[in-house]
Amino acid sequence: MTERERFEAWVRSRGGSVMKRNGEYIESMTRLWDECWQAARTVPDTHVLLPKEPSEAMIDAFNDAHHRADFREESYRAMIEAASQGSGE
């Protein structure tokens, strides 16, 4: 199921209409929900999405940084760096 199909299923489950005219939703509430849905999926440049469970690369990065003096911040940054490299786990 695509993200669009998920959104439209969500709208229907709340009794909304997903009818379109010229590629835009006819119902104003659906247009508003669509704008909110899109905004909720946007990640600001100052944030990253991380997996619910850390990958082995993230755990290794944490452990490597943990042995340094200021380990909390370094560990956190190391885990995010490992996650953003997409280790595929």
C-alpha cells in the first residue's frame, strides 16, 4: 500500500471523501487533512529519523564512543551517524 493509499484509507475510515477534481480533493476537510499528513511526514533539517531498534552499527558506534571522556554526546552523535549511513540492518 502506498503512502497515498494509506492516507485515503485513513480519510475513509473517518467518513471523509477522497473524490478529486483536477487532481485535488474536492472536500475541504480532506484537503486540510492532506496538508497535515504531508507536514507530519516532513523531517526538519535539524532532525533525523532513527530506527525503533538500533542496528549493530549503531550499537558498535555507541560502544566505541562510550570509552571516551565525554561519552554521552559523542555516543549519541556516533549512533546517529551510523544510522544515517544506512547499514541495512
